[in-house]
Amino acid sequence: MNIALYLRNTAAEPAAQVGNSTDATGETPVCAPEHPQHLDAPQLNRLIALLNERGVQTCIVHDRLPDCPLDFLLSIGGDGTLLSSVHLLAGRDIPVLGVNFGHLGFLTTAGRDNIDSLVSDLMAGRYTLEPRTLLNVTADHADDRHSTFALNEVYLHRFVDAPLLRTDLYVGDDFVATYAGDGLIVATPTGSTAYSLSCGGPILTPDSGCLVITPIGVHNLTLRPIIVPDSAILRLVTHAQQQQFYLGMDSRRQAMPYGTVVTLARQNFTVRLVRLGHQSFFSAIHQKLGWGGAYRSEN
């Protein structure tokens, strides 16, 4: 079995090499993700050692995957790290398992404190694979075209000192509305528990086959979040009241000129997330979001 461990934004301080673990170039691994204070190097080294003891070939990657076949990609960090790791796949069908070395880690399935059970479940096949919808993102302006994909969400947002961002939304050939406010989010079921949720959007189960469109600070209170099938093609067209706006895709964003047309469609491949043992989507929202906690009066 071959497993790659992904760490984001590494520093230059190498850690002691453990077992037969190398990085994708064959060099000594670097063990320092984007927030060094969140890294538990002993636990990371323990994870590598436990995998090596089971005969697993491991490598540490930062910005690209090795060409050899991989059985799993372990994302070491929080949700932001997992979102970054998905872009390394570039369509390769490699299951992604998030190991939370960060804070909340809603998308992750294990933490630094249960490394032993993680390895046991993985080696024993006690896991399920959940296919997650991706959004294909195309931004067109004049003669320029940019394409990428997102796992969580795509959003448009005005600059801090800019006037309201006015965006026309089309679903297929149908005009839906003009949204005037801070911006607009289009979230997958995976992303429905992230930015969209904080703006009042609903939670979608991973297999719902839908997208949720959630306004950000909209100035028309009748424009509420709406749900559309993920087979729909969405077009977001910005008006010319402002020079630029932000186009965000998961944890990345870039400035785009007004008049840019953003087209969203379901990507022609999915990413498979690993869920260990007895875990489920609903157990995750109970444990990590405090969802549905019972209230009982002592009186």
C-alpha cells in the first residue's frame, strides 16, 4: 500500500526521518504545515511509524503528488489543508482522508489524539468512501478565460471600500434575480456547512445532489437562499458599478474586473473523502457543530 501525507506551506526546518518515509522528491521529509504552532510533530512521526510498521510505503508531499499509484492521500492539518490537498489530485481517483492537526476540522475524520485507531481502521478496511461533488468554475472577461474547480464553494464579494456588488444570476436560460449586497455564494453540499451556513444557508447532506445559492448581506430581504439541482448550469454576471470584485474558490480568492461572467457547472469528476469506523455525516454535525443539542430544564 502507498500513502502520501500532504502538509501545506512548509517551512525549511526538516524533521528527523522516520522509517521509509520520504518526500515526493526522495528527500528527507519536512514536517511543518502552515501554522507551526498547530503541528504536533511527535504525533505526526508516530502516524508515519505506525503506517511503516504495517508495511505501508509513505511519502510527504507539499505541492505535487508522485507519479506512482497511491491508495490514499492523508491531509495533515485542518479543513483549509484538506481543501488545498484536493487540488493536488487534478482528477486522479485517490481517496482523501483528513487528519485534524488544526482547530475544528469539520471535513476531517480523525484527530491527532486517535492516531492508533485511525491506522487500525484504515488497515482493517473499516471505512466508507463518500463521493463529493465538485464545481467547475470558468471566469470569462474580454479575451481572458480562467478555469478551475472547487470543493466547498464559489463566491463573489465586493472590495471593502467598494459600492454594493450587483450580480445577475441565471440558472440555465432562466433569469433568477439581481443580487445587490456584499456578494453571493454558490455552495456544494460539502460547502453547505461552511461560509454559506454562516450567512444563513441550509445544511445539505453530501448525497443530496443539490447546490445552495446564498446571498451575502443582500439589501433585499425577499432574496433568501435557494436550492437548485447540481445538474444546472449557473451564470453570475457582475454589473459595472465597481472596478473589481473578489472571486473566491474554497480558501483561495483573486481580484476580477467588472463584467466578468462566472459560469458554474458540476465537475465531470468527484473527490472521495474517507469516513472511518462508525462515523456519519450526522454524527459529525452533532459533535463538531453542536447540532441539535437537547435542552432540558432542571425545573
